[in-house]
Amino acid sequence: MIFKVKTDKQTKVVFNFNFKNIGKIAKNYNKLVLIVDHNVYRHHTSVFAGLESVIVVEGGENTKTLEQSQLIINQLLAIGVDKNSLLIGVGGGVITDLVGFVASIYKRGIPFGFIPTTVLCAVDAAIGGKNGVNQGLIKNCIGTINQPDIILYDYLFFKSLPHVEFANGFAEIIKYGCICDVELFNYLDANNLQYFINSPIALQMLIQKCLLIKSAIIRKDPNDLALRKTLNFGHTIGHAIEKNLDLKHGFAVSIGMIYASQLSVSKRGFSKIDSNRIASLLEKYELPISAQIKSSSVLSLISNDKKKNGEEIDFILLKKLGESEIVKLSFDEIKQDLKKIFNESNSISVK
């Protein structure tokens, strides 16, 4: 299946891609360079055999730095990558963020694409053109918005995923249900994580649905000025605690959604019953709903969030399941609400 997602440029998306055909993808370019996550390479070494230019990098958020970007750029220069070369990142969200960033700044921009190898990347990070690296504890502080030229889905790579990585990815899938698709939320509620792990076709259809949801939002707002901000549901708190507690991205977003849904109850009249349904669904998909962290630490990290505007920050809240809105909150409001929700116990919890 092939279709094109159009924003500022067209992104060709290929489902059920066979990695053996990677050479055909590169026929219109002077050179193909693959930047591959170390763990992916370790589990699938044989599929990369015989390919001319493969750069293997360590995964993990600590890889998303300007220093690592410069190391990759030096390697690209050494092997003669030019403006008509194609750079493809093979891995999870860290790799796609990093490769998209490097491709966007190398020689002022070269063609690039992704082969997502995690559920999280497949439904979120690979889609939409946000590329970037971290600065210290601040996630994605340095980056670009630049759409990939191509996204290739080869589900072979999912076979080596550990169980925890499936759970990690479902946080973003649940997010889509919360912000804009109550039918998706109910569908997830009618099943569980093991069902999708055991049913590759169901998982593929779910990934395709998420891509369609996100790409439809991005077509309307490619530069993150309004509607696209709703995709940040759970991420403001999530990003604040992700690196602080060294959590997986989906786990941190899960906790962030708990905070955002509780805040939605107090600020927008969101149903307490539905807030509890969100918590139950997250637990059902083996995601955390609480964490031990000081509210002051969270507030300090939020103050550096890229969504900050003066003394306010855009928070994504829910009016009802499947309907979200952007609400400007002052840091004083957030401070008071954090204290209430943390219940002075140094933890975010649904209890």
C-alpha cells in the first residue's frame, strides 16, 4: 500500500515494505546511507550485509545531542554524501529525531526517510517532520520542522521488540483516542496489549489508523501553530519527568496524561468517570499512572518547555473523550494545581 502525505512537501509512505528492496528506493539518488540503531543492527545484522554505507549509533535519549550530530556529519563528509544522497534512519524515535535533524542541516538539507522499528516510532515520531536533539535535561530544545521524503514500514523489525516496547508505544496510540477519536479509545478498551502483540494484522491496521489521524492534523497545521498542539496531550508533564526520572517516553507521557486528565476535570469540567477510564486503560496496556518526583522539579523543567510563552504555557486539556482543546495556563496556576494533584506527597497519582 502506498499513499502520499502532503504538507510542505510530499511524503511517500509505504506499508508492508520488504527491506530487501531498499536498493530500489535508492536508484534515483547518488548515494544511500543508512543510520541504524545499535540494537536493531545487532538483532538484524544479516539484513544489512552487503550494503555499502551503514552507520551504527547507540540508541537512547543520550544519543540525541549536537555532539552526536556532529560525529554523524563528519562520517557523511568522509563517505562523500552530497545534496542528492538519501539518508534513512532505521530505528525508534531517537534515531528518527536525530537523522531528521542531521539531514535538515547537512549541506542546508538533503533528502531523508525513516524505517520505524518500534511501535512508538511507527505511530508518532516518524510522522510529522519534527526533528531535533536535546540540550541537557530539556527535550528537543534544538530542532527543525522538515517532513521526511519517505517512510517505509517493514514489520519484520517488530519481531525483535521486547514486550515493554509494545507497551511504550501504546501510550501514543491511547493519546489519539483521548484527543480526537473516541471510537479508537473504545476499540482499545475492548482489547488489550497482548491481543495486538499476538495479532500482527490488527497492529498494522492500528498503526495505519494512527498515521492517518496524525497526518490529517499536520496537513491542517504543519508548523505547530494551533491544531497540531493537541498532539502534545500528556507531553508537557511527560517531557518534564522523562529525562529527570530516566523513563521511557511512552511511560512518561502516560503519567503526563494522568495529570492532564485530572487538570481537565478541574479546569474544563471533564468527566471524572472518563478521567478514571483513561487511567484504567493506561494500566490495562501496562503503562504507569504515577511517579515519585517533586512538584518543584516538574515546575522547573516545564519553565524551559518550548511551548512556553512568557509566563504562560499551552496545555492540552480534554472537554470530553475524543475532544481536546488548547488552554493557556499561567505558571502560578500550574504551581497550585501541581500541589493539589501531587497531594503534597511528591508523586503524581490517580488515587
